[in-house]
Amino acid sequence: MLQVKYARKMPNQSIALNVRPVRAFADNYIWLIAAPKAQNRVVAVDPGDAAPVIAELQRSGSSLAAILLTHHHADHIGGVADLLTLGPIPVIGPDDPRIPLRTRTVGEGERCELPDLGLAFETLAVPGHTLSHIAYWGHGTLFSGDTLFSAGCGRMFEGTPPQMNASLERLRDLPPDTRLFCGHEYTLANLKFALAVEPGNAAVLDHRAAIERSRVHDTGGLLTPSLPSLLSLEARINPFLRCNNPAVRAAAEAHVGHALPAASDVFGALRAWKDQFR
């Protein structure tokens, strides 16, 4: 049985993780983390669909050692039941009764260690998209689920603008060289909105051009992932991480037609704008 430990200390940032994407549905990513200490064993993050995970395990000759979940939405947990037919796999996630197959619960500030695999992550509570949403940070990587996307963020299905803005600020303030692995391929659509907010942002323009160039040579209908991103880049291109920036604030105020005194007010206006943006 895989050993799972919990502690309250900073995660190991020294081991660079090998993380590969598995596509699911129209635009989901399931992330497979190669265990540094266990050859051909992987950890799946947010497996909404079992079939592509099983296909990748068979292709690579890997075995599934654990499952990490960020929140309860079906496109992030829907494959768990079928994956558990592969063996007694620990399922680690937030304390939420809407995740019925969870075998271990992690909460704010807890360090989830998988010592047999050489993995350790700090659990960060990031409410907003859902109230029980968590993120995993460790080894220089952030698995943000649907809280933070490249150049964007998730919708607020359960939280409030102050909650979601505080969650995003918390992620923004992690080390800038942190690699961001999020739950969906929304980057180009998010960059389109970012340019509506900041038309003159050179970093957004440059990144959009780079993403478009990287995807033009794709074959077989499979697009090159735009992920992972870096938090240092996100701080320059993601309007939802820039709510204190004067240009972003001015754009949000112009859109709603009144002053927005707090960063959370700016965030709320941006999120409502994005919800209607096409």
C-alpha cells in the first residue's frame, strides 16, 4: 500500500518533475506526474475520464500510483471509479462530500507526501471556482485545477469576487519560476480577452504570436499544448492577476462605467466582463 504522509512545512522544490498531458473531452488536461523514486509509476491529477489515462498507461508501460483531485466537478473526477479497478490506488482531494471516492483528505497548509514516490506537495485552499477547491504546489510546479488558467481564471460557480481574487493573489505570489499546470486549454481565448483589457500589452501580443506559431504545425487534429506556463509570465499577461495595475483598473472601470476602489472590485468586473465576452 502506498504510504501517504501529512506535515505542515514547505514542499520540496529541488526535484524537477516530469509531467505529461493527457487530453480529455474537448479541452481538459489530465496531468500525469512521473514518480522521481519509482520507475514507471505515475500520479494522475484530475482524471475526469479514465479511458485516455488507461491508454497512456498502456502506451508508456506505466502504472498508476495515486490520484490527486482539486475539486468536485465531473470533468475532473469522473474517471476515478474506473481507474480504481486497476488496483488499490489512493485518491487524495479536498474535504467535500461531492467527491465520494476520496480515500484521503488534504486541507489548507497540509503537506501531502508520497514518500515511496519521492513526491511532496503543499495544499493551498483556493476557493472561488468552488468553495472547496484546492491547489497542489511542490517541486517548482503548481497544479491549479480550474482556479488559475494561463492568461485567465475559472468562473465563480460558488465563491465571491473577494474570495476568488484572494485565491488568485495567493497563487500569483508563489515563486515566479513556478510552472503552472491547469485544467483546460483555454489560452488563446484567454489571450483574446486579455488584449481587450490591455490592447497595448506587448507581453500579451508576443505570447499570443508564440502560441499561434507553435500550433500551426500540428497534425492529426492534436494541438500543441500551450502549457505549462510560468507564473512570471502570467504576472505580465493575465489580467486577473493584474487587478492592481492602473491600466487594468482603468479598463474595468471604463467597461462598468464607475469607479472600482478595491482590487476585488476590479476582479469582479473583469470576471463578469469575461463571462459575456466572445
